[in-house]
Amino acid sequence: MTQAETDSSWRVYRRLLRFARPYRRLLWLAGIGMLIEAAAGAGFTKLMEPIINQTFIAKNQSVAIWLPLTIVALFVLRGIAGYVTDYYMAKSGRGVARDLRVQVLGKYLRMPGSRFDTEPVPSMLVRLGSDSDQVAQASVDALKVMVQQSTQALGLLAVMISTSWQVTLAVLVVAPPLAWVMDKVGRRYRRISHRIQESGAQLLLAADQSLSNQQEVKVYGAQQSELARYAAVADHYLKLSLKVESTRSIASALVQLMGSVGLAVLLLVAGYEAFNGRLSAGGFVALMLSMMAMIPNLRQLTNVQNMLQRGVASAERLFDVLDAVEEPDSGTRELTRSQGQIEFRAVTARYPGQTSPALSDISFIARPGTVTAIVGRSGSGKSTLIKLIPRFYDPESGQVLLDGHPVQDYKLADLRRQIALVGQQVMLFDGTIAANIAFGEMQDADDAALDRAMRGANAAEFIDRLPEGAQTSVGAKGGKLSGGQRQRLAIARAMLKDAPILILDEATAALDTESERLVQDALERLMPDRTTLVIAHRLSTIEHADQVLVMDQGRIVERGSHAELLAQGGLYAHLHRMQFREAE
């Protein structure tokens, strides 16, 4: 590891320790517990000297009675101190992990849409899951091991020095080789820790793709190929994990080997001191027990390198999220309820890393109380256009205006409060129907408003038949409901919000005829008196739109009413004829 990498790791660790500041009182209590635990352990080892000398050699009966009681008292004290240490360190470490998880998730929710285009959700889940746990180990658990094992080793070292400094000095010759081993272990862990975390994210992503698309995998007979792909990623993860374990095991074995060398040195020097009358039998036992008890402490100190280095690597991944740029929200203009007039002025938009723009020179006005339909082939820029209105993305050039002012002038929360969105893929959480309709800022809506929204969306038709009505759980991602039922809940949510702007993104594209009729009927009750923008796949659903924008390759190539566009005989008429023949 270079000096720059060492300095970087130290900066990351110091920043990580700042997350432990709210728990410093708990850490102080845990630290006091460690000191008491180390002192009790060292005191027990030191007692071996009078036990051997007074009980077995001098045969002092009075000492033989109080020494066992002292040992029991020491172990009771050590047990209490150990409990205090373990509990408060665990509470601090898990608290740091919890705080980081919450902050990272909050940061993700404040990031622009481009972040979700470049980082898959499974990778985000790895950061929120295993990375946060590794950070907890690095910030507190590793600190606990280092401090606990170091204080115990120092206590035992104090016993050795007080018993015979000559023997202790001879044993310490193994310290420089031990430090060298720990340094080499730390370098190796550092090299592979990042690779392990990235490999873990790829493993989760591969499994998520196979399981989420299990129907397609089965229909196309791709089980073996998907399994082979997953196995290849798992093999790579296994190799990296084995490298870590191999390094840990070798380091542990070397520490034990050096410990045995130290024990051999202890026997030689202690024998010499005993021959010269400077070391008693009890002193020799105390020295040997101290040396033997110190070896596990040193072994734990080498093992902590794995925990610490992986934690620092995970912390860097989490800090990468926390340091990322958030959605720009510098607007100061307040907005209670918009009139709903939307205007695009020569808007050009481009996704990060793309050479060609997704939208080019888009200009139109959508007035309050009107329906603007946006149609075109797949990939023509329809969805990109509507994502500019709630500022999921910002345009490269041009302006998007609301009520005559650029959308950037408004506070993000105020802007998005004016918009209700019903998409093809309905977002539902694992909760009740009522909670999914009265979502977010609408969670305090009264029962009467909720009932009106359900009935207006034709959702009461199936909700009333459920055993628990609106309190029925929808399951993970609404899995207990059909596509049409989920769509009607999304419409009920939009009705309850009662926003002046309504965006419909192919809301009926994936429905059967009966479900489409129910959803379309609900939409017709939702759309009046709002500025409605409709991305339409089925052109038959937009025949009564006030204006139709026909897009192709990121540009508006035609505009007008349904009848006018059919009369022009252009792209819209071509798409309409294609769908008419499909229907026939």
C-alpha cells in the first residue's frame, strides 16, 4: 500500500468515527468495562504466583482460603465488565449502521434520475445492506477488538514485567516480526476488499435478474444458461473470499508460531533466572500463563485487519453516495396551487454519456382544462419529455415553464405537489389498500375523501368484495392484485391528490379489454378541469384529445387534432392504420 493509500484509508476511518460521536457516552462506559475486564484478567494471572508459592510450596493455610475467594470475585467482576463492554459496543455499532442506512437511503431519494440510470437497484441494496454492516464492524466492532485485546495484552505484559523484566525483555524480541506480519496482512486485505464488495453487488444483481424474470427464463428454457452465468459470478466471489480467508489463516498461523517461539525463549531465560535465584516457581507459572494468554490477544489483533479493511472499503462506497450531487433545488418561488399551464420552449435534453440528444428543439403549450396526447414509436422520446415536468431530469437547453415561470424557479416539493402521475407500471408497497391510496403527504386524508377516490376510480367494485375491504394487504409490489386493479388504485391515488396537472404514461397499454374499459371510465372522471398529458400506445384512446403531438427521434414531427392528423396522411395516420389492421 502506498503512502497516499494509507493516508486515504486513515481519512476515511476518521470520517467514519465521526458517525460514532452520538454514542460516545456508551463508548466511554464500554471502555471502562474493557479496562476493568483487562485488570481482572491480569490480576488473576498475577495471583498464580502466590498460589503456587504459598499454597504448594510454603503450605500457608490462611492464604489457601482467601485466594480461591479472590479468584471468584475477580471472575464475577470480569463477567459484569464483559457484559457492559459487549452490550454498549454492540449498541453503538448497530446504531452507526442504522444511522448510515437511513442517511444513504435518504440521499438516494434526493438524487437526480440519472443516478438510477447508471447504478442498478441491487447495487444500492448492497450498499444499504452488507456495506452498512461492514462499516459497523469497522467503526465500532473493530475498535472494540483492538482496544479490548490491546488492554488485555498490556495488562498481561505488566504482570510479566513486574514478575521478571529480564524474561519479558527476552520474549519481546518477537514483536518486530509480528508487526511486519500484521502490516503485510493489512496490505493484502486492502487490495481485495473493494473487489469483494463489487463482486457481491454483481452476485445480487445476477440473482435479481433471474428471479424477477423467472417466467421468461422458464418459457425460453434459459434455466441452465442463467444458472451458469450466476455460477460464474459466484465462483469469482468465492475465489476472492478464499483469498481473504487464506490470508487470515496464514497470518493467524504465523502469529501462533511466533508465540511458540516466544514461549521457548521464555523457558530458556526463565530457567536461567531460576538457577540464579531470581525467579520463583510461582513467578515462572505467572509468566508462562501471561505469555499463553497473550497469544490469543495477538491473534485477535491480526484478525481484526480483515474486519477493519473491509469496513473502510465499504465506508468508501457509502461515502461515494453521501458525497454525490443531489437534485438541484435552488428555487425560491412558492406555489400553493398551479393554474396548470405548461410550456416547452425549444427544449433539448440529453442523457449522461449519450452522444445524440433524447429530445431536440421541443416547443408546445398545454393549457389548463385540455388534454395533450403524446404519441410516437418506441424510443421517440415520449417518456423523456414528461420526466422534465416534475424535474426528474433537467433540459440541456431551452426552458420548461409552469404558469409562465421556469420550473427551476419553484421549490421542488411545491412543483411536484402540482402533479399526479399514473404510469403503466404501478408502484404499490406491501401494505393495505387504504395506505397505498392515501400515500405520502395524503396519509392523513379522511375516510370520506378516501371512499370518494376509490369509487371514482372504479376501485370500490373489487375492494368491497375483499374480506377486509380497504384494509386488505396488497402484498409485495401489489402482487395480490391484478394489473387492472393496481391501475385503478393508482387512479384513486391521483384522484385523492387532486393535483392540477395529470400525467398518464400508457396507463392502459397492458390491460385486457374489460380492465381497460373500467380504467378508461375512471380516467374520464379524473381528467376534467386539469392539464392532462397522455402518452398513448392505443391511439383509439386519444381521439378526443385537444392536441396530439407526434414524436419521432426526439422531435415533434406533427401536431394537431386526431382528425387533422389523419387527414394529413403522415406518421400519425400510418401508426393509426397499423393499429387498425392489428385490431382487425
